[in-house]
Amino acid sequence: CGRRKYSESRSRKDVDFTDIPPERIRNFSIIAHVDHGKSTLADRLLEYTGAIKKGHHQILDKLQVERERGITVKAQSASLLFNFKGEDYLLNLIDTPGHVDFSNEISAKLGTGVEAVLEAIVTKIPSPPVDRNAKFRALLFDSSYDRYRGVLSLIYVKDGCVCIGDSISTYHMKKDYEVKSLALLRPDEVSVNKLVAGQIGLVGCNMRSSKEAYIGDTLYHSGANVEALQGFNPSQPMVVMLQYELPLCEIILDFHDTLKTLSAGNLVKLNILLNGNVVEELSCIVHVTKAVSIGKQMVAKLKDIIPRQMVQIAIQATVRGKIVARETLKAYRKDVTAKLYGGDVTRRMKLLAQQAAGKKKMRMVANISIPRDTFIDVLKK
């Protein structure tokens, strides 16, 4: 007696959705507080109508963050086929997003009373006011980007129908496209050749950028004389400029210096420089009274950790542009006079001068090689 029943249409896959008249179409959304099981109820509706197999959880949450955190970020839709009193009804479900971040995943409910919910949808929600004999108009209410197919637009067909190969236009963007693919979401994509008024489906038309898919825009057959669907308000970029007048700015000479002094706290940034270049990885925030002592400790430790190189390295600690500590790491010295056994002393002086000039040039262009463990060792207490 406690078993869950399923719709008779769950095993029927030969139903043509275009044959379902608008009178047997229902559009609905599940609206509730976050963490109240909107997506879980959607799963039970999908199971009951045979759209998915039992045991799938959060089937409409397709993004990784949605599955990991149990929240719905993007609105998803699904077309359900429900048999009520011997007639097939097309139920268009919109799973609404919840924007609050929470830590526990939504648990799957038992699914009791799902049949009563579906019957209430059929009996209490009116059919959408559509006209299948009118010119094609559709509302674009969501989009996603596919690297192989471009932008896929989720649309609600308000009037008429659209087929693969039709030329369509966007009312507000004023761009033309050719319909390449049409699909119903059940909730996976099911390719169809035509979408008619009252249906919700996915349209692929080689749209290259998501910026072209304005939410709320109207799609229509190119060249047709139609009116746009109501409710579209394009976003307007706003630029704000604020102007302030500083009284007597001509005679206030030290205003900015005084302001900076008064607003400065007791914490300062201690920068470490190697040959005049700031190493951000070694910089830290210290109290102003300990800046000098910590700076001396760090440069002394760096002198012991950094291996000697071909150039001399100046290790400096600065606070607010002032040098508070310095150590010098001597360079390797090659004895260029070892091959001399005598002769004029000017030859010896010439080789030493060339070595000094080469060291100076190398110090200007050479990169200092710092071992990976240096950053960890210098920060150890």
C-alpha cells in the first residue's frame, strides 16, 4: 500500500509533443525558501512522470558547484509528460535558483503526495494563452555556451512555430540567425524538428557570443512584422563622476601630508630588496616599533641562506622608502691573475680592471637565483 505509483506515460516514448494542444499544456515553477527542497521535489516529479529513473538526485543541478553545495544557481527547465484521465498533458517545469550559500546537501524526500501535486497542476493552473496560427514569437529567458555549438538559447514559444532551417532574428539585438538545432529538455536534450507555441525548448543557431543572447529578448522569423513581447528592459551602463571642492586649496600647503599622517596606523609594510628589486614574497606587515629589529634579523638570515653567486648581492630592508637594515653577500672571485708569472704590473692591473667592469655589468643585467626553500626558511621563527 505504501508503494509509489508512476504515470502510465513513463514507458511511452512515441508521443509527439507537437500533437498536444495548448489546452493541455501547463507552465509552472517551484517557489520556496532556500534549502526547502525545490530541486528534490523536481526530482520526484521527473521520476513520477518517467523522465528519469529512480535514484537520481539533483538532476537539474548540472553545475559542479550546484552538486557540491546542494544549491541551484541557474534556472533549469524540463518538459514532463503526464497522463491524466486518459489524456497526455505537457508540463513545463522551471527549477528556480536559490542564492544563499549553505553547507548541507538537500536530502532526497520520500516522494509522498507527488501524484496529488501533479493533479493539482493540471486542474488548478490554467493553460498558457498562446496562438499556434499566429506568426512565430518566442521569449529568450536563459542561455548557455557550448564550445562546439556556440550559444544555446532556452526559449518559450509564445506564438506560431519554429523549425530547423528557419531564419530567425532577435528583436532588440537586430541580428539574424539560422536555426541549426532544436531540442526539448526531458531533462536531457531530445532533438526535435519543430517547436510549437506553448513549448519550452533549446535553440542552437550558431550564436557566437553570450552577449548576443539578451535575456527577455524576442525571437521571430526574419522579415516578419511582429511586436516584441513585453517585459524587456536592456541594461544601461552607467558612469558616475563625483566632484568635490576643497576650500582654500591654494593656501593649504601641507593638508595632504597631515591627512596621511593622521590616518596612518602603527602597522607598516617591511619590504625586502635584492639588488634594489623588491621581493614581494618576503615582504610582511610589522609593528612600527619592531620594524628595525625584524628587518635586521631577516637580512642577516637571508645572507646565510642565499648561496653566493657570480655577482655581489645587496640585501636591504625598507620601511616607507627608508632603508632600515642592510647586508652584503660577496660574490665569487675568480683569480684572473693566476696565469701571470711575471712581467709588467700593468698587465695585472688591466685584468683586474676588466674583471671589475664585467662584474659591474653583470650586476646590472643578471637575475638573482633564489632557492625554493629560501622563502620558507626565512619566515621560520
